[in-house]
Amino acid sequence: MAYYNNRYRSKDRTSNEESIDDVVTKLLKAYGLTKNFDEYEAANSYKKIMGAPIVKYTESISLKNKRMTIRMTSSVIRAELSMGKSKIIKMINDDLGKVVVLDIVFI
């Protein structure tokens, strides 16, 4: 069996291996889905950073032109989060490893 595998194996085989991360990134760019993926990642990052107690008062999250709009159901939590906008923006961008959010608007 070993003889069979060695006999038909190509000697000129070149390695064109790429990491899965690189392949997925190229695929997203090719299909023009990077903005949608960034929006999805930013929303998940917000949910992870804020935790369940804050997320349960979050109605919707959207990202357009690097501005994240978050619709809250509690005016008290909205006011508290508005005071810490810059810290939340920094935490989201640090979690994603790139600048995706420049401004947050709480509605």
C-alpha cells in the first residue's frame, strides 16, 4: 500500500495552504459582505461587553457609516450608557481588533 501511494504522488507538489481566517476574509471581500459582517460582529461585541442585564433592555442594534444606533427600552439605562459612550466605543473596537464604531447613539 505504501508503494502505491508513493508511486503516484506528485513530486512537484507546491503548498498553497492558507489559514481559514484569510480565506473567509477574502470571500467576504469578494462578495462585498464586509460591512454586513462588521455590523454583525459589532452587535455581538456590544452584547458580550454589556452582559445580559443591559442587553435585555436593548431593543435593536444597527450600524451604518461607523455609527452604531442602539434602541433602548429603559430611559434610565439609556441615560447612564450615554455618559459612558467613549468607553463603550473603545471596548467594542478593542474587542474587534479594528475600528468599526466611531460614534454611538442611544435612542
